[in-house]
Amino acid sequence: MPHSILAHRPRSAHIPPLEIHFQPLVSLRRGTVLGVEALARGKDPETGALITPDHLFGKTRSQEARLELDRRCRQAALEAFRPLHKADPNLLLSINVDASIIDASSVHSKVLEEQVAASGIPPENIIVEIVESKAGGTLALMEFVAEYKRLGFVLALDDFGAGHSNLDRIHLLKPDLVKLDRCLISRIHRHFHKQEVVKSFVRLAGRTGCLVLGEGVERLDEALTLLECGVDVFQGFYFGRPVPGFPDWAASEVSVAQVAEAHKTSSIRHYNSEKIRFSGYNALVDRISATLGATTAQGNAPTNTQLEERLRQCLDADARIECLYLLDSQGIQSTDTVRRPEWVRKSRRLLYEPARRGADHSCKEYFLPLRSGLTRFTTEPYISQASGRRCLTISSMFLDPDGTARILCIDLNEE
């Protein structure tokens, strides 16, 4: 039988022949295919129809049957991967381990270690994927991960972010790779909250020393958004469907190149638009600051009440202005918050209320940079405590007519 398709007939009569399909894992920043994930398919011995993994494992009821099927799938994957490893010794093979069978007895069984040794493939080339939410005891899982990392295997947590994934498993297991579930990836370019969740996972993973892989990428926009969120390793139909034998590396690399080129174009466009955006912000701040800094008709510095009235008049300076308020040099609010009433989320009015005169903003992101010496700062978008909407804040230092330093804060709607 040619090596491009592996039809493996195990000893158990309950397990059909197995066929291994490979799907590429790609790095966009490196511009290359890093490895493949082995995906087992059952094959109906009578019709030749493929049986999906869910159906294949779903039919195995007993723990013993699942354990045997799990081991046969790994064995078939290693045998099918041998020709690929021979062609490229740097290629990684990702194989799945059924976490539900990991217990005290299986941790030290050495079956996987012996299977890999017999294949002639170094452990450093093997990624062991575990769906941590399906694991039974945490202690057995920790022992399994520690043992196989000690042997040189690469450990990955699969389907992270789905269902009952536990964040504490990252610091307990210290994986080398975290695979984000496709529920977070699908149409991420349209969902701000998904983007923020992925960014938080990327930050957490970076601080604990592991890579993040985006799984189930099917669209160019998804890949570009994930890149902007800090994800570098990808898997999904956009880069290649699971196929038996040698994957079409050329097609995968073309997709990688397309994303890289689109990312460059998008980044340049983004930076140009950022220049225009910040130029507009600066002009807006200068106009409002000039209005606030003007003397009264009597030639005096305006009082806080007069400044508050001027803020109300400035609401119409830009349609995106949601709130305006002033702080003193210590970060204490010196006026009430002036806002557009039509942008208040009435259904959440008890959760979101504007800060009032006397509120302490000294620990806020938009105040501390000015405290450190900057004269103007713009935050990243966040959910406003005044309205419950997505906004950003521009803070800028200015002097009123008697030389008192004040800080103008402008909340701009980002929805």
C-alpha cells in the first residue's frame, strides 16, 4: 500500500480500519508550515465511507475500548507521519491524547513513549494535545504533563476557551502551546469581546512561556484579526484541509503569503489612518481647550460652574463626544461629567453612572501618563463606566487664565 494513505486494521473487531489525515499548522510571522496535526478517520470496511472522530470515539462505551482506540490512532498517526518526517526532519507532528483516559495507572504506562521510540521520530517533534476540560483528576493530568515534558515532548492544551476550560490549568500544567477553540475564532473580526478575550489569553500565555495557536481559521479577516491580537500559529481550512498523505505545502504557503501581504497592506493603511485620526484628536482637544481656557467677560478665570457650562457647549464640537469632564493636577474631578443623555444605556443605568465632582481618577489609565510628565494621552478602547458603551478617553493638560493646571478628559464613542 502506498504511504500516502494509511489504512490500519487493528486487532479489535470493534475498531474499524483507520485512515490518518494531516492538517497543516502554520506560522505567519515565519512564513512557513511548522507541522501537521494527525486526525484519525475510521473507514467502513464494507462501503469505504469515512467515519468522523466524534462518531468513532462515540461508539466506544467502555474505558478499555477508548484506551485501545486512542492507542491505535496514535500508532497509525506515527506510522503515517514517518515519510513526512523523513522528507523534513524539522516538521512537527501533533497527536491527540484522550484526556478522559489519563489516570494514575496510565500516567506511567510508557505506551506513548514506546510507540514514539519505535517510530524513530524524536519526542521533540511530537506535540501531545490534551483537551484539558475532559481530564478527570488534575493530579494525574499534572503528572502526565510533567513526565512527557521531561521526556522532551511538546505539550499542548486543546480547545482552550471552550465550555469548561480552567484558566488555572495554564499555570498548573505549564503547557508549551495553547490551542484556542474555534468558538473564539469564528468571525472574530466582527466581535470586539472575542478579540479582547483572545488578547487576554495571548498576554497570559506570553507571561507563562507558551505559544498560542488559533484553531479553525476559515477566513482571511479572521487570520488578520488574530495576528493583530498577537496570535502567530494557525490551523484551519483557510490554510489547508485535512488530507491523507503529504499535504499540499505549496497551497498552504500561498495562503500564508496572502495573509502576510494583506497584513502588511492592512498595517500600512492602519498607521496612515491612525495619523489622520490622531491629527483630528489633537485639533479637537485644542479647540475645546481654547474655549475652556478663555477668560470671562470680566477678564477673570472661569469658575468650576462656568467651566462645566462651557463643557456642555462643547458637546457639539464632535458627534462622537460622549462625555466631557475636568480633573485637577492630582486627578480629582473638578466638574460634574457632562454627557449626551441619548447615549446612556437605560437598561443598565444602575451599573453605569457618570463620575461626579470630587471623584478620584488618580489611578486611571488616562491620568497616570500625565502625572508622569506627558501632556496628552489617548487610551485603548474600553467599556465606559459612564454609559456602558465602548469608548476611548483623551486626556490633555491645559492652563486656565490664572495659570492653574487642569486636565481635560474627552470620552469618544467607539461603537
